Amino acid sequence: MYILVAGGGKVGANFARVLLKDHKHEVTLIEQRRDRFERLEQEFEHQVQLGDATEIFVLERAGIARPPDVVAALTGDDEDNLIICQLAKEKYGVEKVIARVNDPRNQAHFDLLGISPTVCATSSVMGLVEHEVPEHELVHLLELRKENLEIVEVQIDKSSPVAGKKVESLSLPEGARLISVMRDGRSEIAVGSTELQAGDQVLAILQPGKEDELRKVLLKR
């Protein structure tokens, strides 16, 4: 695959290294800071380009007109990442774009313009923290924005109204399904005959906005 990476900071540079070394893809890395570019050029040689990836002539010099199989906008500026992905999709017909979101508050702008998937380190770390903290009863694990779905994890406790009940007997909200149940370190697919127990960690897939309805069914009323 040919992959165009915008942003030669730690994230972009490490991403390019993995693509080149472990996956043997063809990669072009764009970096606008000259000092950083010069360091990267010693390592990547002709595979790194100097310039601002929001500028059309820079993108074209890097080969976006081919077009690439994937454009990854991984700069430290959300506005730049948004512009790069828009140009790639709308002007050059790139089918797959990946955008880094530095500030979670900007996620709505990417969603509004249909830029997906996105990667946000802050949101990912928060998800991991919530996963490890017992008082978080419902944890967001993954958003499938293109499919308009999300995956959450729910911890069933002894006071839950569903403890001791089978999945087939639950009145789950429309647009929500249980995927799996983890118990004593072992996971199994959730089927109609699966009986939920206190201590179970349940994965569910649902439409955004259904969290409160799911919480009412699975957790304390």
C-alpha cells in the first residue's frame, strides 16, 4: 500500500517507522518544521518531504494525486488535520483517511464533516482509566462512527436487576445487543440462554444515545 503521512512529530514518525520496517509499505512523510525535517531526512531520506501538508502543491509533490491508499493526518493541530483529510477525500478521491484529534472537544467537527476514523490519545487514556476503576459501571470502549454504533462494557454487580437472569428474558432497548460475557477471566459469546451473574463484565453494542436506557436495564434502577 502507498500511505501518505502528514506530520513528522513523535506520532507521525513512529507510525512511518512501523509501516516501513514491519509492514514494508510505501510511505511518504510530510513535515513542515525544517529542524525536524532535517533529522527525519537522515533516517527516511527521500521518503520525507519538507512543507505544509495543508498546501495543495506540497500534497501533490508528495504524491497525493496517485492517489494514496491511505492518508494519515497526524499533526499536532486539529484544524490542519481536518483540512488535510478534507482535501484528500474531496479533491483527490482518497478513500481512506485517518485523523489525529488532539483536543477531544474538536471531535464533533470531524464527525460533522465525515472524517473517520479518528484517533484521540486523551479519550483513549480516559477509556483505559475508566476500565480499571471499579466505580465506573458503564465504560465506552469503541466508537464505530461510520456504522453509527458504539461498544460499551458494563459491570454487573449483586444489586443489578439482571443478576441471575438469562439474556433472552431481558428487555433491552431497541438498537442494543449484548456481545459477550467475561466471567472469572474467561469470555463467551452472549446468547439467549446465557445467564448473567454478579461480577460479570458484559460487552454491548448499541446506537449512540442508548446508554441511559441500557444502564436502566442492566444496572440499579
